[in-house]
Amino acid sequence: MKRLSRCCCCCNVRDGSIVVGVLGILLSIATIIFIWLAPSHLVSFKSYFFEEQDKQYSISKIIMTISLCFTILICSALIIAIKKRRSWLMLPFVVLGLVLAIGLLISILHTSIVLYTDDKEDYTILATCILVGGLIYLILYLYLWVVVFSHYLDTRDEEERGRYSKSPYRR
């Protein structure tokens, strides 16, 4: 895979990776606040496991909050890894990012297909907006993941070379 040397806005991948980590933390915190403070008619969770609507709503909020707290932890580990130049601390973010991208693609396709095939109402415009907007978001998400992955590869290669491969002084 070709590595990026520059991120958007002409900054290097190290700075871009820090921005991605900070954005992950901020968006997770904002989502937690929104989930717990938004009225129940604005946020709805559909589950196939629970019969009662109130029980389903509160359990879904707790599960999402726990997963967002793990996201904050992993993004914090990413920022620490970048500062200390440790590739093994970046690995959870790289793996999580790839898994989330696959989950996002499945979610976009599932939601669009369900809305396209709905017999009760015509959701064609909504389904198209979700499909196009979701794919644009997925492309942006994958680009940011490639920025972090490129910095991960650079850091890993630097660790493999070791400190003895660099000249300790100039002659």
C-alpha cells in the first residue's frame, strides 16, 4: 500500500493523526451528551431483543455509552502513541478503524435497501440521500484512517530500524 507523506492542508501525517485522535474524542463526547440529553422522540433505537420500549431505550443508551468510552480510550492511546512514537499503542485504533469502516458500509447498505424496499411509504429520496451521504462519509472516514495507518507504518519502520542504525554524530 502506498503511504501518505502529507495530509490535507499540507500538514504531515503525524499532525493529521493527532487531529484524527482529537476529533474522535470530541465526537465521542458530543455523542454521549446528545444520547443522554436529547428527548426520546429525537433519538430512537430499534432492537430485536427487547419487547419493552423503555427497557430497550435505556439498555441501548448504556451500550452505546460504553462503546463510546472505549473509543475515547483508544483515541487517547493513539495520541499518546504519536507523542511517544510507539506503534503498538496505535494498533488498536488501526484495527478498530478498519472494523468500523466495514460496519459502516454494512449499515449504509442495509438502511438504504430497507428504505428502498419499504412497501408502506415511498422513501426513495431518503434512501438515496442516506446512500450517497453515507458513502461520502465512508470515503472521508477511510481517508482519515489511511492517514493514521501511514503514520503507524512510518513509526513501526522507525522502531524496527532501531537507534543504532542512525549515526550518533556527524563527521
